[in-house]
Amino acid sequence: MLMARKQVLVQLDDDLVARLDEVAERRGVSRSEILRRGALALLEAEELRAADEALQEAYRRVPQDPAIVAAAARLAARTAPEW
């Protein structure tokens, strides 16, 4: 599915442009594609950070039952692969 795109003006210094162009050339894509991928990676990282923060806050509000933690640790010890 092709999504509509909007052109956005971004100001970058010469060194950053050169580095982006090197990566784009190595990967065989355009500078715009590299910037799109970078923007998506940043957004995904932010979503993961926010989800992690929400999970930590939930555990602060309602800590895990120590008995459940101990049972999980015992189960993990029995089922963990031997490296």
C-alpha cells in the first residue's frame, strides 16, 4: 500500500549530510530513505521507552507477589537451556 508523503525541509550540516550519503550509498537507497528509516527507528524507540516506563510504573503501584516471583525463578531454573 502506497502512503501519501509530505516533503519536509530539514537543515543539516555538511558533515552529517556526507555521512548520511555514505550510508545511503552503501545500502543502495536514497538519502530520503535513510532519513525515513532513522525517523521510524526514533519513533519506535520512543514507543518502547514509553511502554517500558508505563510497565515500571505499574509495578511500582502494584508490586509482584514475592511468592509468584519465587515460583517463576524456580521454574526458570528448571527449564533454562544449558549453555
